[in-house]
Amino acid sequence: MIDPGTIFAGRYEVCAHIGQGGMQDVYRATDLRIDQDVVLKTPLAGQQHRRFRASAQIAAHVNHHNIAKTYDYFKEEGIPYLIEEFVDGETLDEALLGKAYYIDPHLGARLFQYLAKGVAASHHANVVHRDLKPSNIMVSGGFNLYSVKITDFGIATFTEEVFEEAANAGDLTRSTSGTVKGALPYMAPEMMFRSPGEHPGAAIDIWALGALMFRMLTGEYPFGAGFEAPANIKLKRRATWPAFMTTSLQFSPLSQPLQELVEKCLGWDPCDRPTADHLVKLCEELCYFNAPRDVGRVANTKYSGAFGFIELRGKPNVFFNSDSVYGDRKATNDTQVSFSSCPGAPQYRAHPVIVLK
């Protein structure tokens, strides 16, 4: 562990340890030359360093507002360090599924579009992420999605080494790597069941986006968590879409095309999946509500919860109808909810509404 106050390369002062992945330690640091927060990453002890620099150089060519920028790479005493853009927020899991059981299709369509744009920019630079998952996506603004940035493009090739070692062992599912285990729920079959020396292409990122969006919209992993996923993928045994997505007249017009997009991304043949550019165009055709989100408490429901009001501290109550609540959980008294609101009389109307944990 690096002590706070340690300065690297004469300019990066470590402030705090903020996380640890399967292959790296992550620190918040300050770039003293420009007085700006950055992220400092370094491989965990025992990890190979051979491709870390090459990966950083490749990632530095990817420039898009939905990707955390790679700023610098250097070595001190033989140990490599990567400097990346700091996102003042939470991982995708923490920001959304850590607070809600699933997200509504309006929020889902917006998230899908942001992620597709980030992946497309990466593929334009000939960089395949290989490890897309919620912990590698940073969000600021919570349900408002003020900023959505894919991180760890700087270790895309580095991650490939870990997967290659697992494949060389003969059985990916026996790997003890935390990176491999965390990636499995989002890993494409051609990546999971490849032979040593095979290097699947950009379509693996599209599969990962599909698996990730399935989980965001339903709260469930499409093929199970951890080491459940390989067996289910081998058998083509996938979780079904929950009925609430398409039985609700309020949400089915957007849920159905979203499901179709996810299905395209989860095509078994990589050639059948859309390219990232095509996926961006398909996402742009979606019509979704993009008003700001608030968090409030349900109060004073009427007629067995058919409608009620949402209390906001310091603001007038907002009216909601149960038809505007996404999912199979009811918005009962004292329930915390996230919602958008529209002008109405005598009070604003909430739509869509999702129940929080």
C-alpha cells in the first residue's frame, strides 16, 4: 500500500487508496503541476508488467467524453504507474443497482447510448476493452447520469494476458483470478471457450454491453454470476425477460426495442452482432424521457396504492400513479423512490418511478 503524501514523477501526490481490482491498486492523487485530481493505478504484486506500457500508449489514443482519459505512464524503481482521469462518482453497480433493484427503460436507453458511444470511440482507435463490466464504468450524478465513463482501457491488453494464461491452463473456470471471475458474467462465448492463441475481436465488447444492459434492466445476470456463467452459456441457458417489462402499457413501447437491441448484442455468432457504430445508431433511434431525477419518499397513497404522492424535502409533493412505477415492486407508504417529474395541476406528475432498496 502506498502511503498518502507519497509523490511520484515529481508531480503526482497520493491522497488515498480508493480501490483494488483483480490486477491493480487504485489511488486518488493530485497532479501538483495543475492542481487537478487524477487516478493513479499500479499492478498488484506478482502481476506481469510486459504489456502495461503498450496498453497505456494505445489507450492514450482513445479520446471521448464517455471514456476516462489516459494522461500519463511512467516507471519508478521498476514499477509501472498509470495516470487516468478522475471521476468523482461511483461505479455503475454502486450508483444504480446498489440503490435500485433495476433501472427503468428510459434510464436504460440513455445509459446504453452513452456506453455504445464510448465503445465505438475505442473501436475506432482499434482498442478492444475485453473486460467491460459495471466495476469498470464510473458514474457521477447517480440516476441523473451526469457523467458516464468507461475506465481501464489502459489495461485492455494487460487484461488479455490474464485471460490468455487462464486459457492456457485448459479451463477458464478453474482460474483463481479475480479478474476472470468478475468478467465471466459479461464474457462472450468465443472469449470464454477459445483455444490458446486465439484472440477474439471487437464483437466481445458488444456481447458484454448486451449482458450488462440485461442486468441493469432486470436486476439479474443473463447467465448467472461468477462461475455459473460458463455452464449456462455452454448450454445456451439464459434468464428470461421479466414480464413487467412488456405487460405495462407505460413501459412496453420502449422496453420492447431495448430488449431487441440486447438480443442483437447477445448473438451467439459474433458476426451477427451489430458493430459499435451500428449500435450507436440503433440507440439514437430510441425515444426516451430525459428529465432530471429526484429521490423522495412515498406518502399518502390512495385506493390500495393506485396513486399517491412523493414527498421532497423543501419542495411541493409530486403526484404519481402506480402505472408509472417500473417493475414488480409497489411504491407503498414510506418507500424511497427515484423519479422524474412533469408539470401538472394542481401538482407535478412523476414518471417514470423506480422503487429503491
